[in-house]
Amino acid sequence: MYHSLLKPDLQQMLGEADRDGMSEFCDVLHPAVSAEVLEGLENSEILDVLDACNLRKQVEILEFLPLSVQIALVEDLERNNRKRLTRWLEEMSSDDRVDLLSRLSDDQVEALLPLIAQAERNDIRKLLSFPEESAGAIMTTEYALLPEQITVREALERLRKQAPDRETIYYVYIIDDGRHLLGFVSLRDLILAKPETVLTDLMKRDVISVRVDDDQEFVAGELQKYNFIAIPVVDNQNRLVGIVTHDDAMDVLEEEATEDAHLAGAVAPLEDSYLDTPLFTLLHKRGIWLVILSSAAVATAAMLRQYESVSETYTWMILFLPLVLASGGNAGSQSATLIIRFLAVDDQQTRSPHLRLATRELILGLTLGSFLALIGFTFGWMFVGKTEGAVVGLTVAMVVTLGTCSGAMLPMLFRKFGMDPALMSNPLIAALVDILGVVIYYSVAILLLGNVATG
């Protein structure tokens, strides 16, 4: 919306070199709105607009731009204006800076680090050393901290000095000389407390924290579960090393939901938006899954060939093959969708027994299978005959039950072995059920129709 309304005015400012207008554009609007409008401009135009405002505002807007745009701007400045790039990197919040640098090549990072102040350089190297998608990789080191033996009056004085360089000061963490996390106090509690109160009497000691090597999805789930603004990150000796803020948790949840949606549709997850992803990358990420699914389809065809003689004898069977396979594949896809979502969201809150999930899906599979079997039997009887209808109905019941159980159990099995349950995508579940569905269909036909033929 903002893009279409403001872009013409901004382009007019660029054409007229109206620096005052561009400065006002950056200052008046929220950085996210400014970034939305700038996203549709050329890199050189974005740099011209940002150049019209102060450094802090430049970086605030930059951090709201998509990573693909940030990378393009960094590469442009790396060639043409390294001094400006250095100021950007030093001013960026530590977590956003690491997100950006992690997308650059090792050679680019090593070329940029010497341009940055030593303290910032050490912080970057430390954050880049943590495993991807861990708490350490998404945390920020810009947090407020205080010793426990000072008064509220002195604490507020120190916070005034810390605040300009901190991402948030609402939660203030209390540490000892060894940086061990002792407790925390909220800014609200500090404001309401008597000035001479000592922090050790005010702070809350039951701190909920996460480990630096915890998975980012778990960390985001903890923030969501407790409705925190931020959560502290500690090492294996309970030393405070950073915090993860709610905005980063929201980004993680969006990223994980997008990844699951891609995997559910049998597409390898994209790092950037669809339009920002190169065609070759899209071909690669989609092609891998299509090859896997095509291989499964070939396996289904090979299985059909094994029953070619049965098909020639009972030619009517081909009429109901789509019904049989679709019933099992659709049931399996439904179960996989529900279980994958449960494992991603609800299972963060409770340690659910997998046996209970399997039992529920078995009951659902038998119930749904029986209902669909009645439909299959009815149409089979109407179109061909009673015994043939029984073949269709019994097969549908078995295939739906199989699809439901496999759609539930395979994602749980993947989870048990430390793999992403979403890898067991709906198309893959359907393809696997198709192979087994063919075997069941023709086996039931041989069992029932064989007896009729010899009688």
C-alpha cells in the first residue's frame, strides 16, 4: 500500500536531488514503512535516499530491508564506499549484523572484518561461531546488566548510560563477577521501588533461560509460551552470553512456518522470497523433490506391471484405481499435515506420548476407512457387481487406514531421529501410499475374485 502511494513522490525527490525531502521521508515514517518503499528502487537510489538522513536512521531502515537487498547494498558499498559500509556495520545491532554477514562468503567477511573496530570484530566472530539456527546465532549481545549489591538509585543511573547502546532495557539481568546469571529485574520494578532498595532484595531469582546451543525454534517457543519480551541465553556454566528478543523470535517462527509450508508442498525451503530467488535456484530446489516423487511414481508403475495379468483378466479394476489411490493418499496427507503442525507447535508445550497420537490416528483411520469403504462398495456394486464392490470397499478401508497411520507415524519417526518432520511432505506420503495401495488392491482382488472364478 505504502509502496504505491509514496514511491512516485520519492522518485520525484530523487530526480530533483531534494535532500531535505528525502531526509523528511526517512525521519517522519516508521523505518519499516520507509524500507517497504525503498525496496522497489534501484540500489543506487536507495543509497542516495539513505545518504540524506543520519547514520542511526540509515541503519534502522537498513535492518528492515530484506536480506537480499541488504547484501546487494553491502556489495555495492564494498566496491565503492568502504568507509560508509564500516559505519553501517558498526552501528547495526549485533544480531542483525550477524544475519547479514552469515549470508556473505567467507572471503567477503574476512575482507570486511579488518575495517571494523576490534570490540565489534570480536563480537561478530563469536556470534558467527555458533551453529546455524541455534540460540547463539540469533541472540544479541546488547542487553542491560547490573551487579546485585547496588541500590535502585544507582541502578537507574547506570541504565541511563547503558540505554543508548542496548537493544532493550525492559529486562535488566543481574550477574556476579564471573558473569553468572543470578536473576533479573524489570524496568517497571525499578521505577516503582524505593531508591535505597538493594537489587539483591528486589530481583527475581527464578530465571527462565535457554542454552546457547538450543534450537532457535525451541527458543522462540519458550518466548511465546511465557509471553516474554526477551529471554536470556547462557552457556553450560550459566554465564550470561546474550538475549533473544521477541522480534527475533517472531522472525524465527515465520521462517519455520514458511519452511514447513515449502516442505509440505515438496519444495526445498527458500532463503529469500520467491521473486528474489534466482530461477536456477528455484529449478534446483523444486527439481530435487520432483525427481524423488517421479521415482516413486515409477515404482508404482513397476508394481502395476507385476499385476498386469490380473488387470487383463479383470479389466474393470482400472476404473476404481484412482479412487483407491486417492483415498489413501488424501487420508495420509491429512494426517501428515495435522501431526507435523502438532509437532511444530503444540508439542513445544507438552511432552505428548506418541503412542496416544498413533492410537488416535488408527481409530480415525478405521472410522474414515469404513465410511469411504461403504461409498466404494456401493459404486462398485452399481457399476460391476457385489463381489467386485467388496474388493473396492475392502481395499479402500485398508488403504485409508494405512495412509492415516503412515501419515502420522512417519513424521514422528523423522522427529525421533532428529530430522525435520516436515520432510515427510504430503506428496511424498501420497506417493508411498500409492505403491502400497496397488499391492493391497490387487492382492484383495486375487483373494476374493480368485475364489469366485474357481467356484
